Amino acid sequence: MKIRFGPFILDLDARLLTREHREIHLAPKAFELLRALVLDRPKVLSKAVLQKRLWPHTFVAEANLSNLIAEIREALGDRGRTPQWIRTAHRVGYAFCGEAITLRAAHDVAPDQPGCWLEWGDRRFPLSSGEHIIGRDPDVEVRLDASTVSRRHAKLVVTVEGTMLQDFGSKNGTRRGGERVTSPVQLVDGDTIHIGSLLITFHVRGALGSTETQRQ
């Protein structure tokens, strides 16, 4: 799996961090820490959880963890006071706070794989393989400009296995049908989704019983 954020690509299988095809060295523990933060984004991982993951059978001083964070920030050109990638949750732990996209190899995607999209009124948002942030922020992939929508409200992850919907702890919540989304849920063709007070619909091209219309 490869994950891209800004000019960086984190290759989890090859255990490489690169910037514009140039490898950036990280110590093994620093790489594992970055991997954990990126995969669990935007969740804050507590210091206790991180220490258990990195040193499962050893007691280490808390300074070891902060030293690894400093190494990662230096490698990414990040700053603790004004973070772009690694945020400190004071007295709690750390979180990956930047936008990231999971990249898929060309051979992983079947050429005839049905596409999917979201509909909001007369607007359509095509969804390619990867991650799509839903929110009010101008830089997100699915922008819904309404007061009940958080800046980064929810996330869709599209893969060959299906599409997962995850709420980002938004103020006004995310619902699939009448059920509030509290953990990632898989979507099927025709699912209705409430993002705050807005109603949007998920569609899969070629799905059995698809409600696709002729609007293109």
C-alpha cells in the first residue's frame, strides 16, 4: 500500500518514505510511528497506545516517543507549533492532521469496474479509487457548503472491495439511512446519507437495481 500526502509517498510494503522519488531516511521505530499515525488518521493516538505498539514488551521513557516525533517532523519539514502533518494533542498524544490519499496500483483495478458517485440535488460528485473527504472546506474532494456541515465532516474510501463511509466526529453527525455512523460502514447502491442536514445519495454504476437516471 502507498499513501500520498503533499509531496511525500509512504510505501508501507517497501517501508520507504520518499519525496519526489528521493528516499527520506527514517529510523525503523520512526517509520513505524509515522505508519501508525497515518493509518489511524485523523484519530489521536495516546502516548500509552503508541508506546505499547512500538515497544510492546519493554518499558521506555516518554522522551523516546517525543524524540521519534521530532525525527519525523524534521524529515517532513514540519513544525510542532504550526503543524501541517503531525499534531500534538497536549497531555494526550499525537495525530496525523494532513490530507492523505491511498494510491492503488493500476493492476489492482479492473478496467470494467463499475464507477460510483454521490448526488446532492442536481450535483454529482464522481468517486475514483482512493479517499474522498466530505466537508465545507474549499480543499476537500466533496464540498458541501452548508452551515450544518463541518469543514472536514466525513470520509469515503473507495476500493475494489467496495466503498466505506466514516464520520470524522463531526458536530452534527453523519447518518446512513436513519442510523448514525459511529464507525466505518460499507455503502451499497441507493444508500441515502445525511451529512449534517443535507441529504445525499450514493450510487454504483452497473449495480443490480441501480437507480441511475439519464442525467450525465
